[in-house]
Amino acid sequence: MVDLSVLAEASDVWDCWRFEPWSCDGLSGVYRRVAFIKAGLMGEVARYYADDYILWKYDQKSVDLVRSSWRPIKDVMIQRVLFVSDEDHFEKKVKAFTMGFRGYLETYRYSPMGEGYRKIKDLTPLVDKAWELVNQDVEEGGELQGNDSFAV
């Protein structure tokens, strides 16, 4: 079992980027839904969503379970699941629902402070910052010091 739940303590990072706590079937982490709106001269033309999951508590079997059992969600074009790992090993897999017409499921495995991938370059700095804040908090006896701001 991978359990890096200590990342949940960096709630400032998750709140700032509109992530909410999420758990289901032994998986635990944070979640957000982002809306993409295509507009034209006549107004809104199309709207679709992207779901991002950053999971830090899961079983090794959970990775395969997500890949095999998650289904498309209406109006969600992409579901990205980032499994935070304690091993320094990056992994990416993509699953297309109905040849991509009903969306995609992308799963990634990422170690904090590791090398990321350009497709998740918006998520990996958040994990890294949360990791830094949690480790800084532990080293300094429970108080965050210095510049707590961050930019992506």
C-alpha cells in the first residue's frame, strides 16, 4: 500500500488550485473539475470538462483497477489520474473511450521532486510544492517559515 497522506496537510496548495478532498474504494487524494468553454460571435459554442485526480493513498492493484474499471463520464473529455509514488519511477498510460469520441483516461505515476511529463506539467509542481511544504513543516517543528507563495 502506498500512503503519502502527509500531502493532505498542504491544504493551502490544494485550496488555491481548487482541489477538493476525494476518496473512493481505497483511493484517497484530491480532485478538481475544470471547464473548457468554446465561444464564438454568437456566444457559447461548446463546453466540456477535464477531471484531475491526485491520489496519494492507494493499493498497487488500484492502479490497474482504475485503468480497467473507470468509464467515460458525460461531457468529460479527459480524466487524468496522477498516482503519487514513493518510487522514483515515472509511468504514463492512456485509454481512449470509443476511439476518443467519449473521452480519455490518462494515468500517471509520479514521485515528488521527480522528473515529470509535459502533459501533466500543471500538476507536478503542485505535488512538489506540497511535498516541500510538508517537509519544511516537519523540519521546522510544525511552523511554516519563509515565502509560502508559489507559482506554476
